[in-house]
Amino acid sequence: MINREEFRSIAHNGIWKQNTSLIQILGLCPLLAVTTNMVNGVMLSLATIIVMALSNVAVASLRNFIPHEIRIPVFILIVAALVTVVDLLFNANLHELYLVLGIFIPLIVTNCIVLARVEAFAAKNPPLHATFDGIFMGIGMLWTLAVLGGLREFIGGGTLFSGIDLVFPGLSPLQLLPADYPGLLLAILPPGAFILLGCMIAWKNWVEARAAQRQPRPPIEPLAADGTN
Amino acid sequence: MEFTTSPYLLKNASVQRVMLQVLAALLPGIAAYVWVFGSIILLQLVIATVTALLAEAAMLKLREKPLGLFLSDGSAIVTAWLIALTFPPLSPWWLIVTGTLFAIVIAKHLYGGLGQNPFNPAMVAFAACIVSFPALMSQWPAVGLQVSVADQARVVFGLLPRLDAISGATPLDTLKTALKLDEGSISVTQLLADQTVYGFFAGRGWEWVTGGYLLGGLFLLWRGLISWHAPTAFIAGLSLFSGALWLYNPAQFANPMFHLFSGGAMLGAWFIVTDPVSGCTTMKGKLIFGFAAGALAYLIRVFGGYPDGVAFAVLLMNICVPIIDHYTQPAIFGMKDRS
């Protein structure tokens, strides 16, 4: 079983301390390509959360049976099978959105976040811990992509939640800025994603530096070695 | 830097003095600009300068640097003027403000401020804005526009609607669009015979403005503020490529003279590729940097999608500066060769 302290540590690592996009800087390709609006970012993150939770629990359960030398192909096989499931689910239930996200759902297989967590965490920890790690790493990715997507569509076109009708047919996007707002196209283009992600990383570092200045306290011990690929 | 050996002649070459002379060198170009396109450019220069100084002050305060020292060095004003001169004179005020903020905040201060920026701030501003607002960035007023300055100012501040009649494409843009629209049916020779496009030796009106920049550049050269390497190599690169293609097919490609004295070529050659911060440091490196920037500017201008290629060419070459400098280190005095 998992105790309270371990759970807190996993959650803190996933959402803030080891945030996939802001600290590990993993999975930049979907981050750049998909976060042109908030809905795309959130939905791709949800797909990734499902894959990560399931692949982490699968690998953690099988960790004592997988030969060390061929572990990477086995991990990829497990991840690929799960991604296929998610891919078919999206295609069947959210077809419009599936067409928008396109290649990036199948590409979750090659997303280094998934493989990094499987290799660095799930292969060394019990299934329940691994499941929570997958979920919280995914949540960390989700809020980053949501904020980045929101910023990009707001600066780029003055809207928020554009494309929400693809997920919830009854809702419509918000037009926050007046319709004659010219839109800074750069924010929608990949360079804009890089610049805004840089700003978010700077903001996180600033928050941490300020917190460290205010009260120096011992950091929460990480549960396992956190590697990046 | 403190040098101790040898008695050197000291010259009072503070950043402020250099920047003031660069500003002075821009004056002939600005004068020609006012004469050709009207005095609305002065308003844009003011908008850009005020924005640049405010942004510079805000960033310096944020970074806890001495305000007075860096504000008075004039580098922000040089960036502002270069931005105002590369943007269309009738562009709305927020376009210049956005470009200037982008240059000062992102291209300059986020990289560490004066002397640390790998990319030329003015060119970053131009590239960011032409990518974001391609239509606004390619509308230039017709030469000899019959609209009062007050009305033009109202257009800039959005109080009067933007009329298509008062602005059009640059000669470079006209050439490219015409060639694209009717492939082969209209030749460059025909097009350049049209007096609304071609003046005496280059794009109509532009020839005088770019001539003014050339004059300013020669002034900088005479004052010893820039070396001849980068500008000469830039002009050589641009002329070589445009000349070769012009000789190959004069009906399809304009002559080198047209390319040198249209668009941003002269401003780029004398004021952009000579930037001591974002350009190469070694003499051989400056030659390579200038030549490649000139060649790229021509290729992007003629075969690319945007009206002018100088900004993109300079930015691309800015990325290459560290590696060029690395491979062009001169042999240390006393050494035979580095090999």
C-alpha cells in the first residue's frame, strides 16, 4: 500500500517539482504543435494521462518478469498497445477532435515523457505508486499545456476555449478581446510556443527563488531517482 | 578592458559617443525618407524612441541595473530608429510599439542586455512583425502621396480608416507579385520601364533613401566606427548572386543595382551587419558573415515568400556567428600558423 507521505511526494513531484514541461522539458514536439489552443492541449494531455497511468501500472506489475536487456522494446510494445486503444477511443467518440489532433495521438508512443516515467519510475516501484506517478506526471503536463494553450490562443487571436465545440457540442468559444483585435500570429506559430514556454519556465524559477528566499526549508525527498531520457 | 603594455593612444570611444554617431549617420537617410515619403516617419521615430526608452527603463529596473548609465548610452534609441525606418511609415502605432517592445524586452534584455544579444534586436522586431502581420507590414505609401500629414497621423492612430489607395507594395514586392501572377508573360525589363516602379537607378523613391543610408555608412567608415569588411562583403554577396542571375536571364531577374538600392539592402549593409554585438568579431569572420548574409538576403528576397529578405538573412547568420568566429580565429602573434 501507499502511505500519505509517499502519495504527497509523488503528487508534488508530478505537478510541480519534476513538471514534465517546465523542468524535464520533455515532449516538446506535441507541446509546440498542439497547444495552439487550450482545448487541444488539455485533450492531448488527457490522452497522455490515460496512456501513462495504464502503461505505468502494466510495467510496474511486470517489472520482475521483464529481462533487463530487452526492457526498452518491451516497454515500447506495452505503450504502443495502450496508445492504439486510446487512438481508437478518440477516433470513435471524439472524431472531430481526433481529426484536429491528427498524428499527435499515435505519436504519444514516442513521447519521451511516457517512456521516461516507465523507465525511471514504473520499472522500479510497485504498481500503485506507479499508477499515481503516471496520473500526477500527466496532470503536471496537463496544467502546463492548458496554460500555454490558453496564452497562445489569447495572444494570437483574443479567444479562449476555441475548439470546445469539438468536445462539448453545446458550448462555444469565448471571444475575450474585441473582434477587430489583429492577433499576434507569432504566438500561434511554433516560435511563439517556445517564447511563451520560456516565460513560463522563468516564472516557475522566479516563484521557487522567491519561496526559497522567504523560508529556507528542507526539500521533500524524492521517492525514486528521477531520470530523464 | 585594461591593457597595460605599450603606450597606446586613447580615444574616448564610449558606447554613448558611438551610438550618437550612428544616430547622426542615419540622418541623411531620414532626410531623404522625409523628402520621398513625407514627414510622417518623424512621428514613427518618436513613437519608437519613447517606447524603446520606456521598455528599456522598465527592464533595467526589473533587472536591478543602474538606470541612468544604460538609458543614456543611446543603444535603445538606435534600435528604435532602425525599427521605425524598416517598418512602413503609415503602420498603426501599435505595430511599431509591438515591434519595439519585442526588440527591447525579448531580443535584448531577456538575453542579457546590451552586448549580450545574439540576434540583432531591430531585425528580430521586423521578423516577428512581418510573420505576425504580413499585410500591414508590406503596405508602403505611394511616392508623393497627396494626403496631409495630419490625416496621415490620424491613420497611424486609427482615427481614420486605412485606405488601400494611399498605400501599396514596395518596388521589390511589385516585381515579385507581378512575376508570380503572370508567369513569363511580363518581363522584368518591361516592368522596370514603368516609371511608377523604377526611378533613375533603382526602385522609385527608394533609391534616394537607400542612397542616404549609403552616405551615412560611409560616414561611419570614415569615423572608424565600422570596418569595411562586413558591408563590402554584404554588397558583394548581394551583387554577385543578383548579377549572375541577371546575366543569365535579364527578363526574369532585376539588375544588381535595383537590388542594392531597394528595400533594406543598404540599411542592412551599413547599419545591421556591422552590429558589433550580433555580428562576427574576426576580420575573416566578418567577410564570411557579410557575404553569406548578402547572398541569403537576395535568395530569400527573390525566391522566398516575404517582400524583403535582409532581416531573415541577418538573423540566420546571427545564429552562425559563434561557429564562424570559432573557425576564423587569427593566429596568435608569434605563432606561424594554427595548424
